[in-house]
Amino acid sequence: MKTIPLIVAGYGHVGRAFITLLKEKKEDLAVRYGLGFEIMALVKADGSYATGEPLDAASFSRDGKAWTEGNPSWQAGMKVSAAAASVAAGGCLVDCTPSELHSGEPGLSYIQEALDRGLNVATASKGALVVAFRRIMTEASAKGLSVKFSGATAAALPTVDVGMISLAAARIEGIQGVLNGTSNYILTRMGEGLSYADALQVAQSHGIAEPDPSYDVEGLDSAAKLVLIANACLGTDFIMDDVRAGGISGMPADVVRAARAEGKAVKLLAAASPSRKGKGWSLHVGPSVIDPTHPLFHVNGTEKGITFLTDTMGSVTVTGGRSSPRGAAAALLKDLVNIYRQL
Ligand SMILES: NC(=O)c1ccc[n+]([C@@H]2O[C@H](COP(=O)([O-])OP(=O)(O)OC[C@H]3O[C@@H](n4cnc5c(N)ncnc54)[C@H](OP(=O)(O)O)[C@@H]3O)[C@@H](O)[C@H]2O)c1
């Protein structure tokens, strides 16, 4: 039995779902993989929990909510640098902090701290990696450490694992994805006859779209995922500014209805294509009308999907995967198992 110490950063939807899942899967992980994960520190924006002993949920939450004031385990102001001292080299940072796409913070500093201390990283946050993908990967590789980010690239839908592992030795000649569940849900409802505003409102009332949906509907979330998938699977070094990104915000209903009337569908596609000059790649996110022969045509509602075009394996498509904090938590756990299990 191998016991791996963890530091969890961020105790929001994903951080909480991850901790719950870890508890649920404890016995299964021990039996199937011989792995035990112990949370040695939990870092929030304004302080940390760390006692030098493994933490259990009761030491940092009350009714699932963060329990700070009056809790002997809580240390206001304690930063990740101090909390990480509770985690021995060889352990792992699980990053569930917000995805800030310009500075990459706080994930960028947290990942740097983890690599400096000899920790592997599993992150659900896109921030650090869209800002400094190649630098982080190069440093991790030089130190013999892993940085995994399945949770940042369409949560439970396998994307980078397919491109990097399952398609090994094939040449990837193009990638197309429906990578944002919120936009896809809105487009699906518009195809059923709703206006953009009404479809957005339904999405918000179901908790699918945020009160401020711009990150999803303006194509930024898809663009960030595309940057990470391309950099991982194509060996590129793109940043957000390299993506020609548009979204579905204000999409006219008649465009979606007309597509449907012709038996087609509008999808927010994120695509990596060989650039026109024949060298390198270009990245693009925008609404596209696709017909039923397209492998992503039947990806509806909050579902996502990705298609890889290859030289030797043909077109390979994966669809589905839970779009939720639990799906993201499951992707983090998958990455942890794949970092530490003996194959
Ligand atoms: N929600 C999903 O379905 C989903 C799916 C895939 C990926 N993701 C990604 O997963 C990450 C977390 O998402 P979420 O939905 O859990 O967001 P969230 O509910 O807003 O949680 C983020 C947490 O990070 C904490 N935080 C903020 N600044 C911090 C700092 N400097 N140090 C430590 N903690 C800090 C905040 O907690 P306090 O302010 O209370 O400390 C907050 O609770 C994001 O990057 C998101 O893009 C989310």
C-alpha cells in the first residue's frame, strides 16, 4: 500500500467534490490500485488548514461549508508555501483554484511552489497552464515530476489522455471539439425554438450557466481548453492570444432554426487545424453549422465531445463525460491514480 500526501488548494465546488469523492473511493483505491491519499493541507484564499497530521472533513468543514473561525486547525493568513511544508516530496498538489486566464494566478505560483518542493501536480484550473504551459512542463519533466490537467480540459471527458496515450505514434492531423457544455446546452435549446436570451435564462435557472455567462458564451473557456489540448497533443506552445476566438453570445435564433430546418446543427466548435502556410497550427473557436455526418453532430445539451483526425487511426471521437464539479473531481482523481499506480 502506497500512501500519498496531498495539498488541496481551493475549497469551492470542485475542491469540495474532490474531497467527498476521495472519501467515497477510499477502499476502492486501496483494493484496486494499492493507493491511499491523505490530505495534509487545505489552502483557501485567506488561510490554510494544516496540523502536520492527515486532515479529515470534520477538521475543516461544518455541513460541507468551510469552517474557519474558532476551528483549531484553521490558520488565518497561512499561505501555500507554509502549508506545503506538511507535504513530503513525492506528494501532490491538487489545484482547484479559480481559472484566471491573464495572470494564471493563484495557480501559477502554487504550481511553481509545488515543483520547487518536489511535488507532482493535478490541476482542474486552466489559468497557470494557458499562461506558461511549456515552461511548467519542461521544469516538471527535468525534475521527474508529473503535471496533469484532465480536469482543466473538459472535466470528465477524456481529451489529453486520448491524444497523448491512445493515439501514440499516430500523427494528429486536426482536432475539433465541442468543449463547453453551457454553450452547447444553449444552442441545443435554441435548436428547439428558444431565442438566445430565453435559452440562456433556462440555462441559468438550471445552474448550467453562471449569472455572468461571458466566460462560457464568448468562447474563452473553449479557447483555454483548446490551448491546453493543442499544447499537450501537438507539442505546440500556444497562449490565449493565439486563438481566434468567438462565441455564441447574442446568436440570432433564425440561424440556428434554419440549420435545424436543413437537418443540420450549430455547434460552438474549437478547432486546431494545420495553418494555411503549411507550417504549424492555427487555433479557432466559433459557431459552425455542421451536418449529420459530422462526428460531433449528436453531442447535445451539456454534453461535450472531441474528434482527432489521424494519419493511421482514422477519425477518433470521444463524447460524453459528466460536466459538473463531480466530473472535474473525478478527472483529478483519475490523474492522481495515473501518476501513482504501478502499471
Ligand atoms: N465547476 C466546475 O464544474 C468545473 C469543471 C472543470 C474545471 N473547473 C475549474 O476548477 C477550478 C475550481 O472551480 P470551482 O467551480 O470549484 O470554483 P469556485 O467554486 O469558485 O472555487 C474556487 C475556490 O478557490 C478558492 N480560492 C480563491 N483564491 C484562492 C487562493 N489564492 N488560494 C487558495 N484558494 C483560493 C476560493 O475559496 P475561498 O475564497 O473561500 O478561499 C474558492 O472557494 C476552476 O479553475 C474551474 O475553472 C470547474
